[in-house]
Amino acid sequence: MSTNRRLESREPSYPGSQVQFYFNGAELIGYEGESIAAALLANGFWAIRTDEVTGEPRGIYCGIGHCYECRAEVDGVAGVRTCLTPLRRGTQVTSASTWEIGAK
């Protein structure tokens, strides 16, 4: 189980309801409609994948879908930009997948 990195406040910062989702098999909690990348960061995961060439960790960089650093496999679809993809109940996110093998 990961650590909650969200800021504590009197009012909920996000209007969506809490939902369970999965990252590399770990069950996590996020808010429906927030970006997958934001939900992962709030759960303490700053690295979403590793670089195909160097193996270095990659995560949120631009946060607006231009850089492709936050790519992951989401519900079986490879190469999804997690900063643009809204979280839904039961979403399955995987950092390593077969689409990375042989990528240049």
C-alpha cells in the first residue's frame, strides 16, 4: 500500500468520488475524473515507466500531453498518456509492457 501524498484540507479539492484503481497490480485510491498521472503522484508514484533506451525512470514532465513521458498501458491499451487520461473505477495501469520492447 502506498502513502497518500494529497494535501489535507477542510474541503475536498476534487469533486469526483473516490475510486479504486491498480498500478502494476497494487490497489490504489484516486478520484474519478482526475488524470491517472495525478492519481499516481498522489499515491507516491513519481515514476510511471522506464525509458526504452536508457532504462531511467520517467513520469510526469509537461503534464499537458506534449512530451509523452507519462506513457503507460491503460486497460490493455499501450502508449496511453496518463496526464490526459481520466481515472475511472477499476482502471488497470501497467508501466512495463510488450510495446516497449524494440522501441526506438
